[in-house]
Amino acid sequence: MTVYSINKGIGWASSGVEYAQAYRGQVFRKLGVKAKFIFTDWIGYENIAHLTKNLGFEDKEIIWLYTFFTDFEIRPGCFTLGDLEKVLPPIIKCKHLGKAVRYIFANDFWATAYLKDLKSDIVDRVEYVSGANLVRKDYYSYGRYCSEFYAPENNRAKLYQRRFYNEDGTTAYDEIIDGDQEVFKFKDEILYSEHELLIKMLQELNFSKEDIILIDRAGGQGQEILENRGKAQVGTVIHAEHFSEAETNDTTILWNNYYEYTFEHADQIDFYVTATDLQKKLMEEQFLKYKGKKPKIYVIPVGSLKELKKPDFSSRKPFSLVTASRLASEKHLDWAIRAVAKAKKSLPKLSLDIYGEGSERSLLEDVIKEVGAEDYVHLKGHQQMDDIYQHYQAYLSCSTSEGFGLTLMEAVGSGLAMVGFDVRYGNQTFVADNGLLLPYDRLATVSEYIDEMSQAIIKLFSSDLAAMSEKSYAIADKYNEKQVAKLWKKVIESELHCD
């Protein structure tokens, strides 16, 4: 029996979906359940093993579509500069460039090896350039598993082929690329799209009636999964708001496009999983009202806590706020910075630390400079947060939608007072009498939200934070790892023994 969780991509600045999968992996290990996590996107900048290991997955749990048809295993990189230099042409000159090393050869030919990190000589990929033209990229883990081939077109390098290798260097298969067209050439088979490649993998996995498939991302692959499920039970995990409230009326509902396919094909889905009772209740009402259906919906938190972090409250930094998330527009971290800057006028010792990485980093740096907050608002980057929350007094969320809010759960697990808007589903789950839940009006202006949040911050720090801390711990008790493991155990047993 195996539980397969199907996703698309993964990165260093992963979303809550990947973190939810990582928590799920911990729970399944605790239960002794065999689990596999499938990723179907091409990842060309990093060995996928480094990305999955960073979130706590075990190598043996990972299946990557592109190496599935080779005999390469998912493993951390161990191919070194020394190994590379043995296969390079005669080297005329070598130059270190931080996280890269450049090798110069004869005839205006050179290569740049990109390393795992600044402290290692482990090679992730090598780019070869002839004259001014990129001609090839090689990708490595414990050996070369893929090469990309390029040709110049309109003064740019155009990718026209990928070759995937077996451990002994023989070709496993080729991908021929012409714009949006892809052809995959195997020894005895030709596939004419990535969709067909996905289908081939799903069919070769040969799902049995003792298997469960959990769809974490259905976009662009939901149909392929359902049509090639074999005899497995299939569930869809809901990670975010599942519908557009602004586009929904008494007769019509607009599902979130990430879930639309599996919602519209509910007759092929054995069960759904939401992270909160609130979302389950709303989904049940909506399916009955708009579709006349009563789907099976389980409630299982997407995260869990191994233990509560309980330092002496007096050891926390006074007037300290923390928030952690991807640095993305929907998190409204710019509002948080501006609200803290306003509240600072009344609370001179106030500070805010923001943890996470993402596309909004430079914008947030500009906002910090604009409001003159360089001394008390800091972008701390991506870090393991397990032992960090407990050094702060309160957690600040300006997000206007959280399907669950893993960082909210982690914050209450470290006894932080909480402040956020009264929005589904995470804030309504984790913010109660342990902090302030602020009214949210979709028609209000950004300046109104910022004013409201700044006043709330001032009010929060004039409250009994130690008492709020204890109430956060009481909320966190419901999310201990044993409790969540019991919920998954019940689902697995129920689904595998249903007729």
C-alpha cells in the first residue's frame, strides 16, 4: 500500500502546498505508511534532491517525472569539480566566481560550473559557450542525468533538445523541443507531448486498489491523473480558498481554477480533504446548492506540531512582531511594514522581522526605505523557523486569505499573541481571544486597512500578552502530531476498506 501525493514544482521559496506535503510526510513516517511525492514540472536550476531535502522529505519518497524513466535515483549531489575536470577539454585558465567556476579552453570555448553553494565543490550544472553562443547545459546529481542543447536564433540561445541519461551514460530518452511543441523519443516509443509523458509514468506506476492518490495540484494534469488512476482511491487536497466570492451569486459559483477540474468531476473523486471545519462546512453547502451533490469531505490540518515551545514569557523581546511567508503580493507584507511604521510613533520600541523569500523582496526593501524603517523592520530571509518564533511576543498577518496558515499554527505553537484580519480560514481558526481579529471589508481602501492594523498593533501591546500567550498554547494543543496522525490513519483505513 502506498499513498501517492501529486504536485507540480518545488523551489527554495516554496508555497504552503509543499510545506503541507512535508508535514504529511512526517505524519506518514510516524504511521509507518509508505508515501511517494510526485513532482511533474521541469526543474532546471537545481538538483531536485536539494529542494526536497530542504523541506524534510526523504530521497526515497520522491518521484520526479523527468528522471522516472532513467535509472538515476533521487540523491543529493556528489559530483565534484574534480570529477568534472577529468572530463573537460584541456584547461587553459580557471577562474572562481563565487558560487561558480569558469574554465577557459582553446578556440574561444569556455564552460561555467554552478555549485551547490559557496562552501562546497559540488556541481549542480555546467554551461558550455562557444564564442558568444550557449551550446549546452549539463545537469548533475551523483552523475550527469541530463543535457540540454541550444542553437542561436535571433541573437538568443534557443533550446532544441534535452537528453536524459542512465547512470552508465547511455541515453534513456530524448526530448525534442520546437517552441511549445515537445516530442519524447524512447527506444521503442514516441510521445508527442508532456501530457503523454505524464500518462506513461502514471500507467507504469500501476496503481492498485491498495493505493491512494492525493492530488495536491490538479492544474494541467487533473484529467491525466483521473484517467490513469488504475484501481486507486483518489482524493483532492484543498490548500486555499476554493471559490471566487466576488464572482459567485445565488445561481452560479466560480470555483478556484486550481480546483475546478476536480470539482467539476466530483463523481470521479472519492474524497476531498480540507484543513479546517469552516471550509468543509462551506464546501458541503455549496456543492449541495450549486451541484446537488454531497461529496465526502474529511478535515485534516495540513500541518502538525511535534511539541509546544514554551520559554519563559519574560525572555521574549519586548514589543516584537514577527511574520513568516513567501514574499508574495497576496500576503500584503507592504501593508504590514506601513502599519508598523505608523504604530511605531506610539510604540517607540516596536520592531518587525519578516521571514521568507519571494518575488516581492525588492519591493519590500523599497517600502522599508520609503517609510524610514530600516532600523526596526528587517527582512530575515528563508530560515528554519522551529526555534525562532518563541523569541517574539506577537505574530502579525496581513494576508486576506489563508486556506490554513501553517505559520499561524507554528506561531500559536510557540505561544505568540496574534493579530490579523477576520478572513477565511486560517485567521478564523488561529486568532480568537489570543489576540485581535480585525473586521475586513473587501471594498475598503489600502490606507484604511493600514490604519486599522496600526491601531490594532498599538492595542495589542497594551493588552495582557502573557495571558494571550497561554490561550495560543490552548489552541495549539489541537494540532499535535499524534492527533493529526490519527486523522490520516482513519482516512486511509476508511478509503482502503470501502466497497
